[in-house]
Amino acid sequence: MPVIEELTEQSDAETLAAIAAVEEQLGRLVSHVRASVRDAAAAIDPALQPFGLKLLRLLARCGPLHAGAAAEALIVDKSVISRQVRALEDLKLLELQPDPADGRVRILALTPFGSEQLALARMKDKEMVHRRLGAWPNEDLNQLATLLARLTATVE
């Protein structure tokens, strides 16, 4: 029996309604996050695609990477990274540098301009989050953080 049918049979109507409400709100949250990423990318440059912003954020978090490592981290084909690299180079946000371990190989790195643009985008994101959550009581913020941690914990 598929898991969803098994869960449905074991759950009461109130639990199913509560889960449906959570699913609805998660869908709305995902939509807001996608719009926020799209807007942040466009604020850096109208030609910057949201996936390009994800790649830049990865490099900011992890430092210079090989294209294969970036593809693995972002769960995409290496060809997707290659296309983004060309676009990001054109926008002067990313550069290819020689790998210190093997000068024949190139690694992806943020340019100083790319780092600056990401810092500005991050500041705008923080301002938005603070505007939305700043008036919430600390108890609510702590409860939200706890619940989100439970939701995102690895299920074994």
C-alpha cells in the first residue's frame, strides 16, 4: 500500500485538514521565496537569472569551486553550470581562476563586484525579513524556528 494511502487511512479528518492547511501555507511560502529570489536577481541585474543568483550564493558560502562541485551542490547537470558561468562572467559577477592545485583546471570564483552585489542583495533580504517578523513576540519567533527545525530535520 502506498505511504500516502496508509497515512490517510490512519489519520482522522481533523489531522488531514491540519496537514492540508500546512501544505497550503508551505506552498504560499515557497511562492514568496521564489518571487524574492527572482526580485533579488533582477535587482542585481535584469539579465541575472534566479539560478545564477543561487550559484553566486553558493560561491559566497563555500568559496571558489570546480564546476562539477557546484553542479553537485545545486543538483544540476554540469552543462547548466557552464551556461550560467558564461552569463555571470558577462555580468562581471563571476570569474574563472586557475586552480592552485592544478593550473590547467579552472575554478569558479566571485569577483569583488559580485561579492559587493550579493552583500547588497543579502542586506535587502534581511530588511524584508525584519520588516515581516520584527513585530512578532520573541516567543512566536522561537516557536516558529523550533517548528521549522522539526520540519527540516532529516527523517530516517
